[in-house]
Amino acid sequence: MHLYKTTKGNILRREGRSYLLTAHWDALINRPGLFRYLEELSAGATVLPEAEAEIYCHNEVLPPIGSQEVWAAGVTYLRSRDARMDESKDSGAADCYQKVYEAERPELFFKALAHRVSGPGQAVYIRRDSDWNVPEPELTLYLNAQGSIEAYTIGNDMSSRSIEGENPLYLPQAKVYEKSAALGPCLYIPETPVPPETEIRLSIHRAGDPVFTAAAPISRMKRTLPELAGYLFRECDFPCGCFLMTGTCLVPPNDFTLQPGDVVEISIDGIGTLVNPVALKDVPVTAH
């Protein structure tokens, strides 16, 4: 089943029907056994005409986040390790990425609060002070307050490779800035965990033409999803649950950087497709 947060309200789509759920988003999703709960809740919910549901779930959809924080895991795929080592070779910090890839403890970092997260069709930003910016398509977990994986969505962990490559301690600036994250188009709530053959696909378009495409299964991930979730919840509490991006193995070549006007399209089996245009943050006009 798929749960959309829209301007109409929360719309649950399952078995060819769409249901309007009136509960507050945080209260709706933050519970154990989310699949069974939504299954039972839909039995008494208002059924929306399918044409109306289509409009709201495609044209009026919001990022599927309420009061949750967004976190991310790094260097969980071999391709990501290689890219990080390559971008940081001039700074002499390449070895740290090899060490974290092999270490027992994963790399986890804070990514965004809800107000910095873009939804479907909304712009993601690239930094003006970086000349090497890329998207990072990632399977993203929704974890309830107890740390249980209850749902999945698509995440775009926008990154400045030049800033992180200059010094690993600049990671927060490379990763955390206005509209540096996107989530959507919905929460995918399956009855069983997503299978390892689940594929992530990335396509970047410029002036209407594809300039980069790639795909890979999540089975290439070195770590398990429960392992990543477990480390995040060791010393952190998330009263409303949280989102955890799980890393990427789809990295454009070193001579590629995003430009304003590009369109990033990420698809994941079972979930759907997240599309975001690329832009620069507006510069405030200073009065003189």
C-alpha cells in the first residue's frame, strides 16, 4: 500500500482503491504494525473517486514528512566508497573512507528538518560556493519511535562533492543546506520487507535530454537496513519517528556536475518515482 500526504489530506491507496484518512500525519504513521493498522483503518475510511485521487496524488502531493528528522548513512556501497576516496585524494583524506567502509560502525549524519525537505516537483538546490554538485538517490526508511522499519520512500541526498572532498570535516556544509534533501512521492508500506533485488534508478535530464542514467539493486549494500537503523537509535530518541537515507551506489562521473534547470528523476521498485528540478537558492536583495 502507498500513503500520500497531499493538499487534500492523507490518501491511502491499496488494492485499486483510495481512502481519505483524516488523522494527523505524525500520529497516523508513528506506530508499530503500520501495515495492519492502515489496513484496518481503511475499512471505515472515506473512499475517494479514483479520478480525484489521481489528481491529488500526482499534482497536489507534499513530501511525506511531518515532525520527523532526516538522517543519512554514508559509504554503505563500494561505489560510494570509491567516489569519496577519489574526490578526497588531493586532501590526503582518502583512507578515512576506506576505513569507514570496513569498520563495524557505519557513518551516520544528520541531514535535514522537515522545512528543508523538498517534495515531488519541488526544486532541490545546489550550492553557489561549489563547482561539483550531484544528486544521491537512496532507499529511505521510515522508522517509528521504537526504531522499527515501518515504511519506505525515495530520498535524494543532494551533495557538494568539491566541499566534502576538500576536507571530510566539511561534510555538514556539503550535505546540510537549504533544500538539500528530497523525499517522496509517498510512503510505501509493504506487508514484508523490501527484497534485496529492489532496484534504484537515476536519470538526470538537461534541456529535455538525458545526460546520465544508471541503475543498481540494493543488494549491493554492504550493511543491512536493520543494522543501520539500530546504530541510529542507540543514543537518540525520535518521539515522532525519523527518516534514514541508506546510501547510494549511483554516482555520476567526475566530470559531471548539476546545473540549474536540470531535472533529477529517481525511481525505486514498489515505491514510485521522485522528480525534482535543480535550482539555486534565491539571494536576498539587500537595501542600500
